[in-house]
Amino acid sequence: MADTAKTPVKVAMTTNMQQEDERETIQLNADGEMYEKQEWTYVRFEEELEGIGKVQTTLKIGNAEVMVLRSGAVAMRQVYAYGERTEGTYDMGYGRLHTEAVTDHLAITKANLGWMMHIDFHYRLVLQGTPVGRYEISIVIEEDA
């Protein structure tokens, strides 16, 4: 099986979090790579999490779901699918925690001219059975010319 061609991309991700009465916005800009495999689009990039370390992030994007896989200083696996409660895991080195995401918005838009994709999803997160907050994620992926 031939290796899939990888396209260099720029990833811009905005995360709006609301936990109890606190709101926080986190911005990320990273260089990465995108490739297609079967019916999935994969985007890989590296994050530097303040006070934690480097994390490799892979987005596995389908027609109606997004999976986020992280490895390194943080290990995480979570699927986001509109209208569904999906189970996952989160581990910062102190042990694996059980997560659940209830996704109430998911939009994946692919542009035809050049390579560009916009992913928007909103979810409520439950960690070890305890609701921890609401998250709104916006990711823009552009070909790095």
C-alpha cells in the first residue's frame, strides 16, 4: 500500500471554555500536515502546553464526526458526533480518567479552491462522572503555501 501524500497545513484553533462561572479562551496556531486515508481526513500537529509540555495532536475527521487523539505530556482520545454522548479517556500521567462528551453542535466545511477546512463543534464534558463545563471549538485548516 502506497504512502498517502501529506500536505503541509496551518492550523488555527480557538477553544472557548465555560466551567461554572469562569470563562476562558485559548488560541493555538501550529504548523502541521494533512492527509486522506480511506474516507477520513487526518490532520497532525504539535502543541506546546504551558507548564505541561509537548503534545502531538491528531484530528481524524469524517463526514459526521471528529476524533481528537493526543499523545505526549497529555494522552487523550475523544470522539465528537452531533447529538451523541461519546466515551473517551484523558491521562496527564497521574492515571487514566474516563470522559464523556455530549456534542450539541458539529459542522465540518471543506472548501473546493485550494485546501481549506473549517470545523466547529460544541460539547458538554463529563470527567469521571462529574460535569466539568461546556466547550466550543473552532478549527481552521489551510494549506501552507
